[in-house]
Amino acid sequence: MDKVIADIAQIVKPDLDIVDAGSKVILGVDALAVDVVACRFVDLDPLIVGHLRLISEDRNGKLETFMKKIDVVQPQKQD
């Protein structure tokens, strides 16, 4: 299944990726980045998700390296 998802990710390039991650909604233009962030919010290690690793390899990189480049921006709480 991971290979199929990674293959689809090579063809389908959404303009906007929206993921429900429990109490958070993650939006982004890079599906891999959005999925990595969503994993973190639901306490899932992105490194154990096979298709995320395959997608990063398809981009000629390592998932570990890609994860270091992701900045999570959260809205500020208003008092």
C-alpha cells in the first residue's frame, strides 16, 4: 500500500493539502510536509510511515533531512 500511495504522490500534485489531525487542521502546499506535521500532532513518528519515506526518496532525499527543514507556524493565542 505504501508503494501505491508514493506512486500516486508522484502524479497527483494538489494545490492545497488539508489534513484533519485531531484538534488541529493542517494546511499546506506540500503534501509531504503537511503529512509529516500531521503525524507529529497525532503522536505518530513520521519515520515509521513507509509511504512518507518513499515519497522523500522519490524527491532524491531522506525523510530525516526533509523533516529538519519543516517549520510549524501556529496562530498566536489572543488574550
